[in-house]
Amino acid sequence: MAFAANSLSALVEFLNSERRGKNRALYLVQHGKSLSKEQDPEQGLSQEGYADVNRIAEVAAGYGVRPAVIRHSGKKRARQTAEIFAEALLGEMSKAGPISGIDPLDDVAAVANTLKTGDNLMLVGHLPFMERLTGFLITGLAERLVFKFQNGGIVCLDKHPGAQWWYIKWTLSPCIE
């Protein structure tokens, strides 16, 4: 079954019907470092952004990270980041697609309520959304900062069956800060 829709409900239906790979997690990624609006009005990835994301994607691939599906916000820098991860982790750039509901100021509760353990989903987006979603999933409060994302880094979340809250399973970041 191929996945083509870009709505959260269609994504959840797809994930429920097609559980692939051995990993069962939620991977949250902040897009790589981008160009300024003066350099690129769409703010695509900078050379440093490409380099960081490629390096993290290669490390993740070496660890056997294989999300079932990769979705991004649709913004150029998130799309480029998602395509790099799709190529490195799934062998095909076209396996990354846009989804609504994960823009910087979107409601994290709306997304959180659709997520299940075992979805094996990678979401590529922006701040403050990614940090707010992580806080909400771990504590129930979007305002609570539990992890400081880095451009191009991955935060892997998981949840024990029957547990109320998610936890950080591991992270990969471009640098130690």
C-alpha cells in the first residue's frame, strides 16, 4: 500500500495498516540550518545545514534507524532535510512527503492525539513546534522545555504500552553544546 495523502488522519490510517521495519518509535527532527531570507526567500538549507543533516543521517543509518514513513511541514528547509533522511534511511528521496499540522505555531495537542507507539514515524519540522510537541508528549505540558533541539538533530521518543507519557529513548545532534 502506498501512502500519498497529506492529512494526519490518512497518515494514522496508513501507519495502522502498514507496520514496517523493526523499529517502533517516533523520530522528531528539526530542519537543518538554513539560509537567510536575503540569501534565499524560501530559506533552503545552507551548506552547513546540508553537511550536518547528511552526517546525522549517515550515523542514524549506521544504527539501523528505519522509519516507516517520513513527513515534513512542506517548507523548503524541512523538505530538503526530510529528503536527505529518506535517501539515507530508506534509499529513496520520494519516501518523504508533506503533512499539514506541524508548522511552527500549530497545535501540538492535535498531532499528539494521533500518535501511537509503534507508528515508526519521522516528523521533520520547526521550532517552537518540535520542542513543544516533545514537552507535551513527555509531561502533558507544551510549555515545558524537556529537550533543546539542534538544527538537523533527531530526538527519538518511545512509550511503554499502557503508559501515559512518552520518554526520550535517544538523540543524535550535530554538535555538543
